[in-house]
Amino acid sequence: MIYRLILVFIFLVSTTVFSSDKKEVKANNNSTNIFVKSKDSNKAPNFALKSVKGKTVKLSDYKGKIVIIDFWATWCPPCRKGIPDLVAIQKEFKKSVVIIGISLDGDKTIKDVPKFVKDYKINYPVVYGNNQVTIDYGGIRSIPTSFIIDKKGNVVDSHIGLVDKEIYVEKIKELLKKK
């Protein structure tokens, strides 16, 4: 009897945990499905994070723009390789797109972020990530990981790993055509 009660308890707990308010971001065949924690179907979770310049950056500040969120770190070779493409995209689409780099550098390398931003001539906001934002965006397990958010604040695409610039550009152009 106790054995059955334990099994029922485990079942109820696991059902509750795995049916929480996470959603699966459906993406095209060039991307990966990532579970994003959001109370509203496709809405990107908002955040307020400190930038390398000391200002608070909120995702909600960019409503009406296409946003690419890039989780990265200074010590990550694929992240380093992809940053020039993100800089070029920000420059090309500066009126309608904003890229937000979320640094996941830890205690040992966080001090390197401002110099890295300067050396790579990063022209978009770079903020320091925290545990909550990684949880809200599906428990980031690998970097780089990126999310594309439309003008209405919906997550419309996600990628794990280095993304070719043209994939971003195609998606941006597609989203710019939508009203």
C-alpha cells in the first residue's frame, strides 16, 4: 500500500513539474526547438539586466522591433566567430532590428566582457545574464544560443550553436514583410 502511494505521489509531482508553464518554440528546419518559460503562448519572457555600460536593458524597451537575443561568453570560440556577423546585421538593419547580447561569463571571465565588447566593436547592447534569464529561456545548456523575436514580442525562431548570417538575414526580411 505504501509502495502504491509513493508511486502515485511521484507521478503527481512529475506531472506537475513537466506540465508547468513552458512552451515549445516551433522553428523551421534550420533551428532547434527550445522550451521557453512564458505565461503567454509565444511571448518572449521579459528581462531587466545590467549592461556593460551600467544601464538596465529591458526586452520590453524594444517592442515594435525585431530582436535577436544572443546568449554567449567571451571564452566561447563559436560565439567569438559569430559576433562579427551580429555586428554587421545590427549595422545593416539598425532601424528595425536590435540585437541583445546576453553574456554568460562566470566569475573568472566576467571582468573581460567590457574589453571584449570594445575589441570586437560590438554595436548593440550587451548585458550580464543571470540564472533567471537562462531558466526563462529554456535553461540555456549550450552557447551560443539565440532567439529571434518578432515586432509583437513573440519568439519565432531559436538556434543552438553558430548561426550563418544569411539565416538571420532571411528571417529578418521575412519578418519585415509582415505588418
